[in-house]
Amino acid sequence: MTARALWKAVLAIGEAAVPVKLYAAAVDRSIHFRLLHEKDRAPVRQALVDVDSGAALTLAQARRAYLTAQKDLVMLEADELEQIQPHPSRTIELLQFLPPAAVDHRWYLRPYYLGPDSKPDAYHALIASLKRTDRVGLARWVMRNKDYIGVLRLHRDYPVLFTLRYDEEMVSLSGFEAPSGAALEDAELKLARQLVSMLSSEFDPQAYRDDYRQRLIELIETKRSGGKIRRLRPRAKSGTQDLRASLSRSLKEIKRSA
């Protein structure tokens, strides 16, 4: 199945322009439910209701409002909100180039594959430049009435554009206490190093699955086919707080399963 582009743009690097297409690099696999009336299984829908009178309202009768810290309600009209939306654009502006480690993992949000739209030579020149300089590009763009800041980097020689979180979305570490505690004993440090060494390996994303989603699919299929639903018992929690004992058990469990 051929991938379908979500959006077309021009990647601007100074005076150079590279026409590109954006493709989704991540897909939402959440299972969505329908809300039905228990008695006759007819679909039900949510309605806008005046809390004081109980009267049903249409969407045209509703207005957006913001409750300030001073408990003031500020009413906002649709045209007022529309006026402050970012201006539509098809330009992804590369602002600067940075070492890959300059933007740490906390900022990364959502990936998009960046494919060529036309001018394949310019597209391949961009890939070669990123690869040769070992840099990532800091970018800014407007897509579907929303401002984005992001990072353009290579993954297996393929350009990927990551959206980033804004600074005001991040929680500062200043509100947290620095890690502290009693110094580990030599025996505990040795056990910890052995545990880390035995668990060291390459990351294989295919080895991990959304277990809840899989169990939900199995539950739906079992009920659809009239099967019996098996009730799972909750796992017993371990009550030990002894670090050395916990590390020793972990090592034994790894050796047993190896």
C-alpha cells in the first residue's frame, strides 16, 4: 500500500527551497468504542445542556469562555479567535543547525517522514548535507492553523521531521528534590553492575507490544464468538524493601529464563 501524503510544503534553507511532502511516521492504534443505549442498542450522543435550566442548546447558541486566575469569565467570539490564528503557510523554515545532542529527548513529540515532492536533486542534496555535517535542523512552520517548532534529522538516511514541545509545556526540575539516599554497599553495587550487564542489549521495538490493546482485541473477539470470559486474578505485590535481596532475586530470575 502506497503511503499517502498528509501535507505538502517547501523546506526553506536560506535562499534554497526544497519541495517536500509530509507523511505520518506514527499511527494511533487506540481502539474506539461506540456509545449505545443499553436497552435497545440505539446510538446515543452527547448534547449541550444549560446547567441551570436543563434546556438543550444548539452549537450556535454556545460560546467559548476562559476562566482566569481571578475567577473572571472572559467570553470569546468565533471571529475573535479566528483573527488571531497563525497565517496559513506552506513553508517549513529551517532556522539553524545544531548538534544532535543539543535537543534532548524530553522535547520530542511526534515524527513525520519527509519525502520529495519535486526537485529530487535538491532533496538528495539536503540528505547528503545533514549526513555529512552530522547536524539536525531546527525548523518552524504552520500546518492546519497551528504553529509548530521541530527538528529535522536523519533516520537511516531518511529525513524525519519531529514536532517539539514548547518551553511552557515542560515541567522544570527545580520543583523536584535531587536524588539522594544512603551510599550503596560494595556488594549491592556489584549485584547492580551484574544486573545491568546481563540486561544490556540492543533495542528491538518489535519485541514490545501494547498488551492492554491485545487483551482488549481478544476480549472483543471472545464475546463476538460467544466464548467464555476468563477472569484474571490480580498479581500479588512483593512486600520486600531489601535492595540486596531484590537484586539477587532479579539475577536468579534472569539466569533461570536464559
